[in-house]
Amino acid sequence: MVKYIFKRLVEMIPLLMGITLITFFVIRLAPGNPTFYQGAFNPKVKPEAVKRLERIYGLDKPLPIQYLNWLKRIVHLDFGTSFVDGKPVIGKIKERITITISLNLLALLLILLVSIPVGIISALKRNSAIDRALTVFVFVGFSTPSFWLALVLMILLGVKTHILPISGLQSLNADTFTPLRLWLDRMRHIVLPIFIMAFGGLAGFSRYMRQSMLEVLGQEYITAAKAKGLSQYQVVKGHALRNAMLPVVTLLGLSVPGLIGGSVIFETIFAIPGMGQLFYESALARDYPTIMGILTIGALLTLLGNLLADVSYSLVDPRIRYR
């Protein structure tokens, strides 16, 4: 297993380099650049000053040279400095990445805790009223745009009824709260973002879990287990659940990019100071170093998520061994 993990980590290096190469050139396709936006809205900035800024930022060099210079810094874990405020990019990301990862982990945990039992119940109660009701929920989850649902819940639960806060991670007067009250206040602030982030995943994961469980329950070894007189609970827990979890583990690894990408939308809507909001602000300002830093870390987290999903196969199904 250790050799397999090491091999996969080594294989990630050229893959990550390919991702950064494509990303580096794609973000340059957007119209405008940092010097354009700094000079276009300030009539006092002369063309000579704009040219000087391009030389300072290194934007006057050909794109391949710019990429090679960026790659040399990355080897030393240096993402450069932001074009907006001159701060180190790695420092700006460190301030926000914990928030984004925490929200994504909580959303994944909510998806697993809800979708797996829902999928199992739906499979065991196939074609019943419960199964039909859950099927309706699944189609609603698939067809409802997350950003629209976020705005609707913000109006209903925040603006109209004031049940939940709709922006930020804590109240303005949080400095005066006791530790317990501060923790409860932060929990109230993240209820809506986590629910919105997990809503679409709840529908998809529960449906895949249902289908996988139906396939496993139709296998001969399940019939043999039932013939031995085992209860339905014992059959599901001891024989069916692990095999039914394999497709879900696969989806878990593939869902990491979607959650990280969705953070840009949710953190912007709910004004959460995470990496997604930083990416949105950097994209508007054409802050190339910050954009590349965020996308590189996002790609790395995605690759690690896929590796974690592959390694989890051996934990879910002992028959699988990596050589």
C-alpha cells in the first residue's frame, strides 16, 4: 500500500504541471490585464506608468517565459506576490484556505450522513410510498439551481423571519461573546452555506446509493445469507453495505472538484472570507499570481481526493489489494 501511494504521488507531479500549464495560458485569454484595470479607471496614470507596471509584474515577457519563471518559484513554494495589494499570495491563501476546507468537509459529512441511510431505505422499500417520496426529493435536488435556492432561503430565513444570519461567519459584536456563545453564533452562520453546498450532493449520492444497494441485494450471496435466517439488518450491515459503498466512494473522490468550485459561488453569495471569495475577487482584478495559486492548490486537493478515494477501496472491500 505504501509503495502504491508513493507511486501515485510521483505520478501527480507531471499531471499537476500539465494542469498548471493549461490554466496559466487559459486565464490570459480573458480580456484585460492588471495594468489595464489600474490605468483605465485613473486618468492620472500615463501610458509610461502602465508600461513600467508591466515590466515590474513581468507581463512584458512572452507567456512561455512568464510560465517558466512562475514554475521556478513554485518549486520553492513561492506563489509570488499579489498584483492588488503586494502581499505574498501564499499568505493570503493561508488566511482563507482553512475556512474553505472546513466548510467542504462539513458538507461532505452531511452528504454521507444523510444520503447513505436514505439510499438504503429507498432500496429496501423499493416502489413504496417512501421510495416515491424520496425519488421526488432527488429530482427536486437535481433540478434546483443552488444559487437560486441560496437566495430564496436567504430571503425567507434571513430577511423575512431573521431565523438565521445570511452573511459572514460571525456577528459584528462577536468580540463581546463568551466562547460558548461565539461557537453557537458561528454554527448559526454556517448552517445555510453548508446546507446549500450539500443539497445537490444529497440527491445524487442517495440515488447512487439506492441503485448500488439494489444491485447488491440481488446477488446470490445475499440470497444465501437470507436463507441462513439472518435478519434484514444483519444482511445489510454484514454483507451488502460494504459492496454497495464502492460506487459511493468513487463519487466521493469525484465530488471534490465540484465542492471546491462551488465554494466560489457560495462564499461570494454568503460573504464568507474563504478561498472561493478570494478567487472571485482576484478574477475580477486579473490578479494572476493569486488566481494561479488558488487553482494550483485546488487541483492538488482534487488529485489528493481522488487518491484518497482509491485508497479507501481497500478499507471498504478487503478483497482489493494494491500491488
